[in-house]
Amino acid sequence: MIKNPILKGFHPDPSIIRVGDDYYIATSTFEWWPGVRLHHSTDLKNWELIEYPLNRISLLDLRGVMPSGGIWAPCLTYNDGTFYLVYTVVRSFYCNMYDTENFLVTAKNIHGPWSAPVPLNNFGFDPSLFHDDDGRKYLVSMVTDHRVPKKYAGRIVLQEYDPEEKVMIGKAKDIYTAENIFLEGPHIFKRNGYYYLFCADTGTGELHGQSVLRAKSITGPYEMKKDKPERWKQGEAYSIMTSRNFPEIRLQKSGHGDLVETQNGDWYMVHLCSSPSSGQNPQSAERFKGARRYMTGRETAIQRIIWENDWPCLFDESKQVITSVPQNEIMEPKGLKPMQTVSIMQRDDFNDKTLNLDYQSLRVPMDERYISLLERPGWLRMYGRSGLASLFSQSLIARRMTSYHMSAETGIDFEPEVFKQMAGLIFLYDTENYLYLHVTHDEDLGKCIALLKYENKKTEYLSGFVPIEGNGPLLLKMELDGINTCFSYKLLEEGENAEFKTIGPKTDASFLSDEACNLGWFTGAMIGICAQDLTGSAKWADFDYFEVKDNDL
């Protein structure tokens, strides 16, 4: 079985290509650095993480971007021996005038090196590059509109790109305008003489879906596929796939898809989806009153596509998202090279000279100013920098939450001298929402440990400051069961058989979710280790290991 989601945890806005026998998926990374996450497969079932294309400051500078800003909806394509990656760097949003800077990088090898970014037009976000049969290339994107009221509810624009001069040419042309249906995430495909405009519809929440339009000319006019019965509700988009009318199924928010053709002419669609927790927003919430909470963020799933009357359709006519794609005579991708199941790193003992690819940091790379894997072999040394609200210089690495049943543990050797020096284990969504079990110093207690909750800028110490009775490294632990999380700790000198001491109460962690955060809501919960020194002295903390277990595996 191909079990959905194929990429668990925060992996939204998938773009897929096939090059020979190899398949590649690019997903959004937003404020997390490096930019754009790439996975590789040969069988569409097992996926391995490979290099991030935007892995140098000269390629990507995210300093100052707000939560859920940064890299939106990359599009990966391949043509005549070259990989093309277009993407948006969103500098500001949730405002009157969005800043959506669109760029292109290229490479001859998927592993790089990637070229310097080429600036494109900035009409809106979610750009996609289409390579036509005659060699011409076109950029398509949605259009933001700061006017009140907006001219159209949804708008898609097309403009030609000159790969030799590396500039946009000609005038941008509207190829979709609508008073009611909002489309984004556009991709153009060509098949049997038709150009297909494949678009996400109706936002990214539980009403999300996937629509398709077609035309005989790339500039249109485009007609929308309208199924019978046309819609479930008046005003609803004509989605060929959606979860909006199936609130009981496990995968929700389904949409923002991309198509790929296998070696044998079968078609598949990758798309984003999300798994709801049991938590809900209160009716008094600032946004999304009473909404379900999605801690794992938006993930990547796959569906089989068939063609009827030159229209793409889900193999399952019900339109609902299939949580497991059975590999039988009809559904199995035939002729694909089998690929071994890729083992996901659980424990990192920091014995390598570079960080594991699974880690990401906030906005800046973890260079020698922030970390060292050489100062104390077998340990990660992390130098305390800015506070957890910083949009510029945090010492923090994290991995994705992939299950509602998981645990995390680390060993830390840290001797803080003042209360402004902290280091420890963090469970976070963004700079305004986290649970932080950290070692620090108090004038009266000396070295101590505390559990801090920060929810939409509201600070609460769940444990108070607990003095540490003993010396040497500590073990810090977090356990998540559904939406309930427990933190604990023990001294390493107490031995393996000593029990962890619980600190703070069992806590509802579902506020670390898309709908619960007041500022951004496009990423997902992350689990990490970090260090702060608000004195500016860069006091370091040494981490012996970092272990994250998905207990559903």
C-alpha cells in the first residue's frame, strides 16, 4: 500500500517532476532555513530527503520575515537537461499590500550547484514555469490585489520568460478572472492539444480544493471543468478533488496539487492535506472560532488520476481523498523501479561533521557563529544568541512533528551564570507560540530548570523555577499523546535506571497549530533544541544527542 500522507508533517504545496526513472518533490519551507525541501523516489511510495537548493545566504536571505512568510509554493520543472525552480519570498502579508518577490534558480544536476537567483515578476505568489513544445517558456501566478474592494475574487496572470536574456518579456496577460472563485497555486500542463490550468481553490483551510481549466491556446480562453452534480453548495468551487464535504475522513484541507506522468503513461497527483487533532479553538478565539486544530501542519499525499473526455479526474469518483492508495492491477504504478523504505533518523549523537539534512533553523543558517560540531567531538555546541522572538539571529535547530504520538529527548551540559542565559528542549510553532523546557540560572536558586508556555504572546511559567540538585549534564524529555504533552528531566549522574522527574502539568499542546496561532498559519509544529544569551556573551550549551521518535511507525 502507498499510505498517505507520503511526506508526513509540515510538507505543503508539493510540486512533482519525473526525470527518467527518478521522481522529485519540492515543498514549501516558509521561514525555515535552508529553503525548499526536496525529496526523491523511484516508486512514488518511498521518499528520501535530499539537498535543499537554497542553501546559501547569497541564494536566500530570510532575516526579518514574519512567521509563515519566506518561501511559498516552489515549482520544480525539468527541460532539455536543466532543472528549473521558481519560488516566492514573501516579505510581508496579512496586510493591505503583500510583498511577493518571485525568483528562478537553475541547475544541471538536482544536487546542485544552483545558479544565482533571477528576479521575475512580482504580481503575486505561487509562480509556476511552463515549457511549451516550441521552446517558449511562460510564468504563471496568482495576482494579489490591495484595492478595497478587489476587482476580482480570483485572478491568474501569464507572462513569457526569455531564458537566454533571463528577463520577463511582453506584457502580462490575465488568463483567469472571477468574481466568486479564488484560485492560486497554478500549474500549466499540455496534453492532446489542450493546455490545462491546474489550480488550488478556496484558500488553504478545510474548504480547500483543486480545480482545473483547459484551453486550446495557452493564453485562453479557459473553460472550467464542472462536474455533475456541479456543486454541493451554491457558490462553492467546482473542485475535482476536495475534503470539504467529508469532515469525517482522516485527511482534510486537500488541494494545491501537481501532476506527473509515469514512464508507462499513468498519471498521479501529489497534493497537500492535513490531519486534524482532537483540539479545537474556543468560540472566543481571535481567528477561526471553534475551528479544528492541525498540529502537524499541511502534509503531502498522492492520488491516482485518470482522463475522461480529455479531463483529469480522481480515480475515486467520490472526490474524497484516499488515505491509502492500494497497489493493485489498476492502481499500482507499473514499471517503476522499486525503492527500499527510507529509514528516518530518530537519534542523532552528533558524531558527524555536518548537521543532518532533516534539521532546519529559523531564517539564518547555523554557521560557526551559532554552532560547532568540532569543539567537543560527539556533542553539538550551540552558542546562545537572540531571544525566541527574534526574526534575525536565533540559535535553534528543529525537526518536524510527524505524529500525534511521539516523544523527544536530549542530553544537555550547560552552566548558565545569569537568568538571561537559557538552553533546552523546545516544542514550537512560531516565534509567538511554544513550550520550552530550559535550563537557566536564578540569583537565589542557582542553576535551575523551568517550563515556559508562550501562547500568542502570553507568557506563563507552568512549573516555576526548580533548583537542580546535582552536577553535570541533564536529560530533558517531552512526550506527546494526542494533544497532551508532558515534560520531564533527570540528571545524567543518577544513572540509566533513575526515573525522569515530571515538571509542570500535563499540557494541551494543540495551540501549536495552524488555526490557533494569531500571526501565521502555514507551517506546522516543530521539535528542537536551542540556546539564548540575552547578555550578548554567547554562552554555549553542549548537546550530547537529540532523539525524536514517531510512535506510530
